[in-house]
Amino acid sequence: EAAVTQSPRSKVAVTGGKVTLSCHQTNNHDYMYWYRQDTGHGLRLIHYSYVADSTEKGDIPDGYKASRPSQENFSLILELASLSQTAVYFCASRADRGYTEVFFGKGTRLTVV
Amino acid sequence: AQSVTQPDARVTVSEGASLQLRCKYSYSGTPYLFWYVQYPRQGLQLLLKYYSGDPVVQGVNGFEAEFIKSNSSFHLRKASVHWSDSAVYFCAVSAYSNNRIFFGDGTQLVVKP
């Protein structure tokens, strides 16, 4: 069973502070994604990566950085957290493009106060 | 690029009734189509996927979907819903030419006892 582990599972951060959300996959997948989900809304792509040491911008990259130091690990960094970044964040991985399944982590609930 | 439209934000059905959740995609090439389900406070899980062959594809827990190319649709169906089917359902489209997978905004299914 493919596994994507996110940490922490929930976090309260102070406005203006730095937040790092971590994602680890044991699937040997090349592709990793960070999504944001606001209450009652769908998924919005923040950043993604298809190879270690390289990241790509998604649809809403402003205010977020990503880091892929290895195939297994993919972090999302909020340098200056803002109230508007309160949301649930999902990490996901997939083996390849096209027809392959995306495997999701359980999510990180971030509250910025 | 690809896109997905799920026109119904919320669908309410009675337990035991049949269900159809609508999905329309936009892509000029050959799409890879997916349905995912999200239970409360969890990540998304794959229900079924389709690429080619029989246009009616079976998934887990009695769900099926029908691909209608002429209508660019991939509607999800179930003959008889159970209260445990209450969740948010996402339709998604991917292509081998693209590193991404595009999700619709989701449809929240409420099953009434």
C-alpha cells in the first residue's frame, strides 16, 4: 500500500511566523504535489515536483515555497504566514504522469492566528 | 490544458436510492479520467479510473462510471446508496502530456436515512 505521511497533522502558527509542512513518501514515486483545501472547497495546486532538487509552481504559488531535497521528501514553506493561509494542506504522490493513481496524505490542518 | 467541471456542489439522496454525480471534462486529446472520494478529515482515495475499453468502468463499493466521449462526460453512478457513502466526491482528468492532474471542485453527497 502506497504511503504518504504528512507532519504535523495540525498546527497553529502566528501571523508573520515561518511554517514548514513536511511530506514523506515511501512509494518510490517521482511526482509529488502540495494542494490547499479551504472549507467547503476543492483542491488548489500550490507547488509540485517531478524530480528531486526541482520544483514547479502550481496555480496559487504566491506566499509559498517548496523544497524537494530527495525523492522521498517534499516540504512546503510559508516564510511569512498570514491569516489567509489558514486551510488544510494535502501532500500527494504518483509514480508517473497520465494514468497513474495519485496517493494522498491525511492532510495538515493549519490555523494562522 | 485540461479542466473538470462538477456542476453540483451538493447532492442529497435518500438511503437506498440511486445516485448520479455529474462530471464534464475539457481536453482535446485522450483523457485519463478518475473519481476520488474524500471522507471527513481524510485525504482523497481512488474510487475508479478510466482510459480506454468498455466505457462503463467498475470501482470500489459498488460505484461505476460511464465515459461518454461525445458529451465529454464521466458521470459517477451507484444503484443503491448507503449512509456511509456520505462524503465529497472529486472528478479528475490527466494526460500523459502533462505533469499534473486536474480536479473538479467536488460534489458533497449527503445520504439521508
